[in-house]
Amino acid sequence: MEKIEKIEKAAKAPKPERQTYAVGDRVEKLCVPCQEERGHVVASVTKRGLISRVTCPKCNTRSSFSNGAKLTKGRSKSVNSEPYDRTRTYRTGQTMSHPIWGSGEVTALIEPRKIDVLFADRIRRLIHSRADA
Ligand SMILES: [Zn+2]
């Protein structure tokens, strides 16, 4: 019953470190209409996972994205915001602090009970206004 497998080899396979993106990811970019550097949502990517277009969730301006630009994925300013509460009713622009994803900003009301929230890494759809939860 003695069998030692060489799993160590497989676990140490080197992976090329290349950052790719998906639609819905968050990137920091200067928004000209908003006059501020803020989180944008990736709207489209190339086949190789490079960003081609981004959307500003605040003013809805869609702009092309230069992949040579400095990216700060996963970073967000720490904001003092209330913890996410699904029974609350949120409005666009409100901020929250989620137990898993950290601080987020409401970017859109999808349905009466659903909101899109931009977190540090990507946009996520949450429920809200659920008094019956
Ligand atoms: Zn904007």
C-alpha cells in the first residue's frame, strides 16, 4: 500500500504572468467629462484579454482604452461607507462596504430589486430593497 506520487512537479509548473481582463472588470482611468480619475467598467476586450473599451459608470461615457496606460487593477480608495444591507434601497452613486468584496459604488439600478455595484476588482449585481428577506 505504499505509493508516493510526484505531485510536486505538477504543482510547480511555471505560469506566464500576464494580466488579462474580462468584460465587467474594473480599471482606474481619467474620465474627461467627470474631471476625475475613477473606476471604469471594462466594456469590451480583445481576444487576447486586452481592454479595448471602457465605460464610466457615473456619466456613461464610453471611451477607448490604451493598454499601455498605467493600470491599477484591484485598488480602490478606502471610503467610509455603510455595510451592504439587502433590505436597504440604494440609489445610483451611493457607496457601500461589502463583507467579501469591500467598498463599492452603486452604478446603476437594473430592476426595482437589483443594482449594479462597482467594487475594487469588477462590477457585480446585487439585490436590494428586499424587506421580505
Ligand atoms: Zn465619467
